[in-house]
Amino acid sequence: MAASPHLIGIGSGIVAAVLFASLATNTLLATMLFYVTPLPLLLARLGWGRAAGQLAFVTATILVGFILSYKTAVFYGVTLGLPALMLGHFALLHREMIPEDAEGRPLRDMPAVVQWYPPGHIIAWSAVIAGALIACGILLLAGDAETYHRAVKKAFEDIILPQVQSSGMPIDTLRAERYISLISRLLLPAIGAIAWMFVMLMNLWLAGKSTSISALLPRPWPRFANLEFPPLMTVGFVASVGIALLPGMPGVLAMAFIGAFGFAYLLLGLVVLHQVVADSPFKPLFLAGLYLGILLIDWGAVAVAVIGLAEPLFELRQRALKRSAPPPKSGKT
């Protein structure tokens, strides 16, 4: 007997709430479990439909409010629950197209062709959501750049500075001030958006792969080698870079979107490089060096993201396919 979507939704919501509430125990295991908090909701949405996903969201939000507080429940719903439902909706979004003949007339006796929402568009939406969430969080924390900078400085003095002092390391006040300014102005908004986007996309991939293996995923597994982003994403990235040059809070908020869009282009750059070396005998060695470079070299991830940003212009994947294609056979007439 097939499982009821309502039971699946309630059960998934309970699991999601427990995973989220476990963070209050402040243990390493709870922190690791926190990163898969969106997974139960996405599993319910992708595998058992809209009703199961919505019921899982409602159940999880109510339980988080009951276990912790209503404010925490609102935070959970806005930052994790609703975005998970949105991305799950995009993952199953599709339309049916009636085939046409060479003259553009519909072939109504032919079966309709299903077009699924492209994975590149889903990643683009996740970047927009990530940037918006981090920007709204910064605005709620402080209404202006000076207040925000003071809040980051206070957190540094209360959390990090005592640890540095206890280790006996000398502290350069001027350098510490520059470090705090760099974190608050550039790194913190971008890293926050990247972290949220990584967690949500990782859980979306895990949920999709699990339901696909279980034959519960309604759509075919997408081919990520053909990953493409909508043209407006480039416009958004360029606009974010321009706004980031402005002083004050607009520049701080724009860094959240730069981080999110940059992470999306990093993913595209990895796809491009995977395709470029797909037929190379040195592929394992190259990919191992690539990922080590991203982890160990400061500007390694930026370089890969630039490749992803330049892919629509240079079409590196198409050139790699042409190089690897066998030469045409010459025949006698």
C-alpha cells in the first residue's frame, strides 16, 4: 500500500522540526544535523507532491514554535521552510507542448512534449533568494552601515577577541580594526549568502537523487552538463557589482547578491571544466588539482567563477565537443 501524502507530510515536518531544534543543544552532532534540516521538506515535496510538502512545512513551523519560540518559528519558516517549498515547486514545474510540423501547425494526434523547468533557472532563483534573505537579515540587524559595523565589531570583541587573548598572541589594534571592517563590509554578507545557498542546493540535490532512485521523482533526472543560466542573471550580477561600489548600506547589501551569484557561476565553471576534460586521460588528476586549488588557493574559486561567467561568451563546452567529435567520413560518389 502506498504511503499517504498526509502522513508523509506530518512525519517529515516532525523530523524537520527536531533537526532544527537540536541546534539548541549546541553540540557538534546537532550542528551537523542542522545542515540537513531542509531535506525532509524537500523529500516530501518532490516525492509525494504539493500537499505533502505544504503539510510538512506547517507541521515543522508549528512544532518549532512549540519547542523553542514563535519568533524562532518565524525565522525557520522564512529562512528555510518557505524557500525549500519554493525550490521544490520550481523543480517540478513543467508545461506540455503540442508538437508542430515544419509549417508550424500543431500535430494534435501526437503526444504532448513535457518541458521541465531548467536546473539553471532553479539555481538562479536560489541565488536571488539567498541574497535577499541575507540582505533582509542585515537590515533587521541594523538600519544603517555604521550601526551594522558596530554590531559586527561588538561580536568580534565578545567572541573572537577573548580567544585570541587567551592564546597569548599579540593584538595589533589598527590591523584588527581593518580586519573587522573587511569582514563586515565584504566577507560576512557574501559568505552568509554562499553558505545558505550551498546548504539549500545540497539538500535539493540529495532529495532529488533519493526520490529519483526510489522512482518517486515525477521528472527525469536533469543533465547538468547542459547547465545554463537565464540572461537576466548576468544583468543582476553586473548590477550588484556596481551597487557594491557605493558607500554605506547599499554596498554592504549588494555583497550578499555578489556572493550568491558568484557561487552560482562557480558551479557553472565547475560544469564547464568537467566537460572540457571529459575525454582527457588526465581527467582524474586535473579534477583533483582543481578541487584542491579551490580549497587551498585564495583566488581559486574566483577564477573558476570567472570561467562560468565567461562561458556564454566563449562557449568552451561547445568547443570541447567539436574537438572530441570524430572526423566526418569521406565517401566516394
